[in-house]
Amino acid sequence: MNIPLLRHVQSTALLQKAIIKPSEFPTLLQRISTLLNEGYTFAHSIEMLLPYHVKHYEPIQQEISNILHSGGSATQVFQFLCLDKQYLVTIELAEMTGRLSESIQIVAKQLAFQQQAKAKLLKVMSYPLVLFSFLIMLFLAFRTYFLPNISSVVTSRVNEEVSASIQWSTFFLHMPDYIVGAALVLCIVFLGFVLYVRKKRIDLQLHILFKLPFISLFWRLILTRQFSRHLGNLLLAGFSLQNAFDHLKSQQHQKQIAYIANTLQQRILIGDSLARAAEVVGYFYPKFEHFIAHGEASGLLGRELILYCELLDEKLQKIIERLLAIIQPLLFIIIAICVIAAYLSILIPMYDVIDFI
């Protein structure tokens, strides 16, 4: 790979903000794949389609032409367009195997599912968030008008022993503040954790992620799905196992995949089979080594890795759908807690006033 050109592409991409909208990427990639299957070159395909997906496309088109005329690859073009790194690996390896059209189509489907999941998440959260916003305004009105009035009534007619009711009412009327504060703290902790993990070495990153209960299994699924697809495609294209590992560990887009490939290759060089190496390393989803062993025994390792990747794709989609199904009930539970708090904030001081009338 042309290193100066790559640095130029990276620096130029950093200066660009959302060259292509995320919602446009699946359609663009699907159309590029279709044109490639019909015999168009990648350069002609991107030149033909770019005006339909980018508003001010002339400078972008010129930059892409410069990349391709300087010997750049489709991977560098998509890197310039700010495609996510995990998909850049797929496209880079596809250029080596000659399966660019098929891989672009797969990436388009993955991005389409990702966009659908985001749209569904927005739809699921929109109504509860609007309702929660209304409740926050209602609580603010209660704190501004109701609480001072009821507090003056209680303190004028009731002795100091009943002032606890006003304290409880104040507590309940601040319930949305506590919920929002807790959510902000969780977001800050999560972002801090992500930054902390990213600064660690790759082996330490994996060690930390695999220690966390739910994240461990989810991250193993992600890594196994990506690794099995990349390795399977290389093997199906006729690469030897060692050459496939060389390509995987030399790519710069996904450092964790490169580290895992290097670790497995070291185990194989000392005499382990791939299945045994995957079991000893322990970075993969459960039962992955059984698929590898079956593929090694049948001589169809590449095909079985792709099959296993497709099974993991289905499992990942089901997990995401289950998580989306949980979010809305959870938000409604939070809203119900706020409604109950509003009732209690009104009823508790009112009962004390009634007792002394």
C-alpha cells in the first residue's frame, strides 16, 4: 500500500465532515455492487453514482479521481468517504481476493440493518422521551407553584413535627432530576471507560473486555463474526492459511483482528491445529473451535467459516432486536415511577392538612 497516499487520504478525510450521510451509504454501496456485476469498473461506478448521494460532489469527485489516478484502491476511496473501519477491512481483503462486488453487497446489507436498528430505536424512544419531557415540565411547574403554596399552608396551620411531609414532597418532585443525573453519570462513566480501554495495548483491551459479564460474550460474538468472515473469504479465494494470517495481521483498520491473527499464527507455527489454537487463545465465541475442526477435517474450512459467520449474523440481529424490545418497557417503567412520585408529592402534604382541619 502506498503509505504517503494513505496518510494523505487519512488527513483529508479528517477535514471532511459527513461527506456522505450514513443513511446514504447502504444505497450507494448496493448500487456500486450492481454496477460492478454488470461490468463497470469501480472508478466509473463511483463517478456515476456520487452526484446522486453527495450534494456538492465536484470537489469530492476530484479528490477521489486523484486517489485512483495515484494508484489508490477502493479501500482508500471508502476511507476518504469515512466508511467505518470494520467495513474497510472487508473491502481491503475483497480487493485481494477479487470478490469486491460481493463484499460491497455484504457491507451494504450490514449497513442497511444498522440503519434499520437505529430507526427502530428512535421510533421506540421517541414517544417515551416526549412523555418524559412533558413530565419534567409538569414537575417544574409543581415545584414552582404548588410546593411553595402547600408549604406555606402546612407551616401556618401545622406544627414543625409535620414538616417532614414537605421534605418528602420536595424529594419526590425532584425525582426526574435524580433520573437525569443518574443517566448523565452513567454516560460519563461509559465514555470514560471507552477512552480508558482505547488507550491500552490490544492484549489489555481484550483482557478488560472479556472480564465484563455481558460485554464479554457480546464482544466475542462480534470478533468471531468478523474474523471468520475475513479468514473464510481469504481461504475461499485460494490463499493458504499462513498467507491469510499474514494479510489479516498486516491490515491496519482493525487492530484487534490483527492481534488475534498474529496470536493464532504463532500457535500454529509451534504445531497446533487452527482449532486447537482457537481453543487455547480463548478469544472466540463458544463452540467456534468445533466448526473449525469440522472444516479442517472436511477440507472445506473456508466455506464453513462463512457459514458460521452467517449464523452469527442471525444471532447478532436477534440480540439487537431483543435489546430494542426491552428499551421501551424500561422507559415506561421510569415514567411510571415519576408519575407515582408526582402523586405522592401532592398527597402526602394534603393528608397532613386534612388531619388538622
